[in-house]
Amino acid sequence: MITIKNLHASIGDKEILKGINLEIKAGEIHAIMGPNGSGKSTLASVLAGREDYEVTQGEVIFNGKNLLDLAAEDRAREGLFLAFQYPVEIPGVSNINFLKTALNEIRAYHGQEEMPAKDFLALVKEKQKLVELDGKLTNRSVNEGFSGGEKKRNEIFQMAMLNPKLAVLDETDSGLDIDALRIVATGVNALKSKENAFVVITHYQRLLDYIVPDFVHILYNGQIVRSGGKELALELEAKGYDEIKKQFESLEK
Amino acid sequence: MIAEKSNTAQLIIDKISSSAEKVNFIDNDQLSKALLYLENKGIPNNKHEDYKYCNIDGIFKKEFRNIEQKLNSVTDVAQYKLKDALTLVVVNGNYSESLSDKLILKGLHLTAFSNLDKEEKKLIGCLANVESDAFIALNTAFSGAGFHLKIADNEQLQMPIHILYVSSANSEALVNPRNVIELGKNAEATIIEEQICIGTGKVFTNFLSEKFVGENAKLTSYTFQNEGANGFSVNTNQVTINRYGKYDNTTVTLSGALVRNNHNVVLAAQNCQAHLNGLFTTRNNQLVDNHTLMDHQMPNCESNELYKGIITDKSTGVFNGKIYVRKDAQKTNAYQSSKNILLSDDATINTKPQLEIYADDVKCSHGTSTGKIDEVAVFYLNARGIGRESAKKLLLNAFAQEVINKIEVDELKEKILNLFENEL
């Protein structure tokens, strides 16, 4: 699905990603954990195509295409989805209009006709049930005046509507209470299939009780310093990042 | 500041005097005053405080060197008509009975200025002081026609009135449309004034309207300006509101080489309200200048202004909003807001609130913001597969909604929305 090779990225003069290597296959769920400032969100942003970051080295192959050559909208059209850590409020643009535009631009990219209004509305109804999103919210402006939990559920709702091949969830669990967390996880698990893959970026083991990863990677100082199975997350939860930090610091000396 | 004198005014007077109809509804005394004012003060340039960003003298010198007044007759305006409105058509300042709908609305009276009786003629010029502005003077001196639209006391018009002002010439021309709109006591009306410029020649339209909102009357007014590259206009609205009266205007400017709007509202009695909203889009070298005046003369009145601009290419937008709260106008509420988006590095917006407050128990505020398109929002939309152009359209549409949603005539709202989206 996606192969990341020796990816380096900077913001201004500061190098944040210092050689990421990662291979994700269809049907897999990967968790990326790591302390604050390790580069988790930068990785998500670079994959999605945020222009604030400059890729200085490496390559990313997504379904046979060089992802880094594509504009952000084309990455999305190719099937990449980023669930934002901080979803953006867009006053005056209704959720419905936003999704209709997105869905139809993706369809146009693949040479498909616009989705008939009836089918679109049926899809909206089905998917908003999945994330228990109030029907009133879908008619409101994108994320405007939504609570933190509603914003995150709206991200998962959008994901469900657009049905991506690879979804990157950037700290979708932050700021969620236990009920919202369960709803988000239920949504992800319902969408999971042999054809798609997920990258779950999180600080905590908690979310991984609900979304069970196949692989866990620890990102530290811009590199993946350890990879393992789901038990690695439990180990981290028990021991914290101190051991890894120490190992790394002794390496640097 | 006194404007530097130029001979532009004299040249205009020489060019159009011969073809202008004789003005037979204004006192000779006023006519001489108008001409004298025009000759003395000239056409304002950017040294004139009120025209600092709108050098009309310069525009005349550059664009109207050869005014020939070859005005066109117009035979078909069907494409501009609204289905559920009564259309009145004014071609180059002259009311066209043949193009206009039949005046079937109860309570509506339309009279050519020249057919008004002596007493009624006194209304003309009552709000437009010939010695206050060069364009009022110019219109007064050369507007040979015009009409008085009266909505009788206690009458609520069942349908909006759509006044279509068509300017059309095959060479450079200057036209001076004029009207007086009067709402009697307790009257209610919705009036749409649309300005277009068709034909192959550049036309300078110097429009003047005096609007009287009677006691407890309600005038909902829309100004829609879409004059295209050949259209140059100065549009003066002089409005006075009597007690418990209400005046709402929404002005949408989608095109025009030069559009200068002088919207002057006098809240002349207690408990009246005025709302002015504006949306304009400019591109190329266009200039759109909205000048408003809210003159609060009496207590317990409310005014609110919201102007939004989208400025592209090398074009310029201006908003100058003056709020005047006189000594007697206690308990005034007056608000003003100007928001603008600049879409290019060469685009310019000049925005200036002017508050002059002489009463001590008032609530007045103003706010202005100017920015570029929100790149964070653009990225969010891109990340969902929406391309840059569509993202921009969605965001600009959202920006404009606040003003477009003030339009309560659905058909007009839809028409403007479609044209607006095409402009983006």
C-alpha cells in the first residue's frame, strides 16, 4: 500500500524527520507512538502534503505512485486520508456541501460521474449513524461551534464518506472522553477491510484497546527506533519512554 | 481640503449642454447654483478629502476625452426581468413606458417629474443639496427627466418593484438618471434598483435618488450593480427616515470599471432604523468605492452597516463609513463593520471608519478586517480531495453569504448568487 524510505523533512532550518522507513500493507493497522516532539504529527502532515514542511530526502511510494510528487488534493483523490489532530472550522461552508464537493471531485479524478443526490443523501445517513453524529451537525458549517468530541467524530464521518485506502489518524483520541473514544473506534473497526490500511498516531495505549494494531512503532527524535506487535504498546504504557530516551541519549554520546 | 481646479467640469458642460433636455422641474435659481458649484469646484480628484482614493477627475481625463452622447435606444430587456416583480425600465435616464410593466400595483403611483404639480416638485432636490457634492450638482443641472415613485399611505406593495437602469451608447457618453422615491405613512415596499451598461461605448452614469421613508414606513431596498468594463458610475442615494421608519439597503457590486456609491442616510426623527449592507468583487483595474453616512439626528435610533469586499488583480476597493451622532441623538446604537479579502499582492483596499459623536449616551462601534484567503482552511479542503480552485470558491462563497443572505427576494438572491459564483 505505502512504502516510506529514508524520509527526511524540515520546517525552516529545523530537521524533524530524520530518516523514516515504514512499509504498510493492505489490511494492516499500524500504531505510531512516541513522546511529544518526536515527529509523529509532522509525519502525518508530510504524507498529507502540508506545504509548511520541506522534504529534503527520501521517497514515499503510495500504490505505485510517487506520493511526494502529488498535490495535497491529488493525494486525497488517490485514497489517502488524514484525520486532523485539530480539525479546522470553516464558517459558511456546510458540512454537506463540503462532502459533496469532496466526493465528486474524487469521483471526477477517477473518471466517474457525480453521485446522484439521492444516493449521496442515503450514504450520509448511513455513515452518520456509524459515528453517531447528530443529523443537525451535518447541516451546520464545517466544525463551526462543534465540541472537541464532535470534531473528531466528524473526521471519522468524513473518512467513512470518502472511503480512503489509507487513513492516517493523527491523535484522534486526544481530548476524547471514553464514550467518544468508543464511537471513534467502532467507526474505524467497521471501515477496516482487506483493501485498506490505517495508521493510528497516539500517545496512549487506551485507544489501542479498541483499535487493535498489527504493528506498533515508536518514533523518537525523527526516527522509528523500535517496532513490534501490539504488546509493545502495553510495555510502553507500563515503562514510559524513559528507557528509550536513555538508550538514545547514550547512543548520541 | 479644497480640490485643485481643473477644467474637466467645463469640458463636460460644453460637451453635453447641446444635447441635454431642458430641466423644467427645478427652479432656475437652483439650476444656476448647481452650474456655478460645478464650475467653481470642478470634478473631484484625489486631493479632495471625500475622493482621496477615487480620482474621478483623472478618470474623466483618461477615459472620457471625447464625449459624443451617441445614446442607443434599447428594445429588449427580457433577460434581465425578474418573474415575480414589477419591472420599470429607465434607458439612459429616461423612463421607458414600452419596456416597463403595466403599473397594476395598488398603492403605487409613478409620475414623471415634469408632470408633478408645483407642490410635489418641491420634493426634488429637497434631500440633494446642489452645493454639497459635484455629482449632485452635475445631475441637477443635466438630468432632463426623472420620475417620482410614490407608495401611498398605509399601502403595502404586494410585489417588489424592479427598476432597471440601462445605460447604452456607441461612444463615450454621460447620463444622469434621477428619481424620488417616497413611502407614505405606514407604507411598505421592496425596491430593487439594478444598473447595467450595454452597448459598445463607455458610459458614465451619474445616478441620483432621493428616498423619503415616511412615519412607520418600511423600505427594503436592493442595489445591484453589474455594469461591466464599459460602465463607470457615481451613485448617490440621499435617504431620510421619519419616526419609527425603517430603511434597509443591500448593495451588491459585481462589475463596473468605476463604481462610486455615496449612500447618505439621515435618521431624522426618533425610533428609526437603517441597515446598509454591501458586497463587492473587483478585478483587473476596477475601482469600487462605498462611501456611507449615517446621520443620527434624533434619539433612540439604530443603524448597522456591514460591507464585504473581495479584491483581485490590480483592483482597488474603498470603504469609508461615517457615523455622525448629533447632540440630540441620545440612546443611539450605531455599528459598522468592514471585512475584506485580498486575493493578489497588487490588490488594494482602503477602509476608513469615521465616527463623530456629540451625544454622551450612545453605543457606537466599528470594526475592520482585511486578510488573505485562509490557507489553513484551503489545506483542510485539499486534504479531502477538493482542488485549490474549488476550495477558493467555497471559501469566498462562505465569506459572501453573510451579505447575500440579507436578500429576502429569493429570485434576486439566486440570480446574484449565480453571477457571483461566475465572477470568482
